[in-house]
Amino acid sequence: MARLALALILGLSACVAAPDKTACGAAGMQQLVGRDDAVLAAMTFPQGTRLIYPGTAITEDYRPDRLNIDVDATGRITGLWCG
């Protein structure tokens, strides 16, 4: 019975879609990961883009067209994603 439950859970988890990084343009900016956040100053981003540093308060609403840029405490870009 436990094996059946595990198989069901694993099967359902395969149905969850991977996050889409194309709706907000994040897919085309992945080369920024690992770079210093100073490179962002010379760039133009869509309205609503969020720069997310440690401790930054953000809403949890999902907007597939919103670009989010994660930056760590040392100023390195750690991720770009839509949401």
C-alpha cells in the first residue's frame, strides 16, 4: 500500500509544470547569474521588475510577466525568474 501511495505521489508531481522563464524575459538574461549587481545599472528592465536582496519584502502574488532578479548579500546575481 505504501508503494502505491508513493507511486501516486511521484506520478502527480510529474504533472507540475516547470516555471516558464520566457514570459518575462528571464530566459534571455541567464548570463547575468554570477555577475556583480553593478551591471544592472546600465540595463533597462520592464516596468515592475523586482531586484530582490536579502531581507527585501516582496508580495507573493504570481505574475508571469514580472521579472525578478535575486541578488545575494555580496552583490552577486543569483537568479532571474518570472513570477
